[in-house]
Amino acid sequence: MNSNELKKSVAMAVLDYIHPGEIIGIGTGSTVYYFIKALSTVKNLIRGAISSSNSSTFFLKKYGIPVYNLNDMKSLTLYIDSADEINFKLQMIKGGGAALTNEKIIASVAKEFICIADESKLVQVLGEFPLPVEIIPMATSCVLNKLKMLGGKPKVRKNVITDNGNIIIDIYNFKISDPIAMEKKINSFPGVVSVGLFAIRKADVALISTASGIKKITRN
């Protein structure tokens, strides 16, 4: 199976975790696109979705799935999203699609977070994928300097403005041995809106698509 086939497979598999009548939190990215497409086949069973990005909102509306505002919700049962990397502790790097802040907000209020990904995203140590950091534009220089002191090579992502009007710095060559500590550290820098480490609020379940089927990983 190629990458797209693996993404389609796990996108279909997660439909089994959806309960009728729910409003579902939905992430951003290519795997999530396939999930939205799969969700449209059972859209009459759900009330709608909370979207993490303008991109996902576009596709949800395209497929006739109602989109709600998170501020109007008292609670959220389920959030489904993909990852750029995920380790066996269910900690993740996210933000390749520049929607990390909104994704982190929705994940923080959801009772259950299911990550869907293909097997290429499952790693022992996070950091092979560049770590995204969303920052306020005026803080670019000072945040770059602070990130350089942590190791790795931070670079401003070119021609990208987030849905919140901010910019993204990606940290390359940055192996992360303690994701929780690093998430707290980077979040403490003035000017940082959020970092694409999902270690404090990690996934509850990961569905990993492999050539031999869907592998399920749950919290220990």
C-alpha cells in the first residue's frame, strides 16, 4: 500500500469510534482530509463538527457537514486528528499544516483524542520532523535567538501566515528527549503562541495504518 492508501485506510477505521448524535472535533492535514471524506458517508449520524482550520472548514462544508463554534459548546466528547510524528507514549509533533494552536485548543477540551496516522509517522524519539512554533510576528528575532540556544536550527517558514495571523518557526535537527519539559520551556518564551509539541495533552488512542492492517496504541 502506498502512503495515500494507508491514510485512506486509517481514515475509514476511525469511523468505528464515532457515536451517533455527536459533534466531533476535527484536525487538519492530508490524513484528516480523507477522514472528512469518509465522515461524509455517515454524516446523517452526527450533528456536525468543530473545525481546527479554514482548510478543514472548507472541506467539511463542501461535503455537507455542519460546522459549529467551539465557544458555543459546553463539552466535546471526541477530537480526531493526525500527526506529523507520534511516539509510543502517544506524544506528538503537529503543525505541519500551520494549524497547531487551534488543534491544541480543541484537543485540550476534548474528553478523548484519537490520532490517526500511517506507519511512517510512528517514531521512537520525536524531532526528525521539524518542530513548528507559532509566534507573534514582532517576536520573530527574540524567539529565534531563544530557540537557537536550545539546539537545533530554527527557521521562519516562508510564505505562511496562520489562520490566527501569526507566523511559524520550524526547528530542524532537534531531537526531543523530554517532550513535556520542552513543551513547557518553549511555551514560556514571550511571543510564542504555542509549540507543536502535544505531550502535556497527548493522544488517548492512536490508530496506525500499516501494510498488514490497523495497529491500535492506547495510553499505558
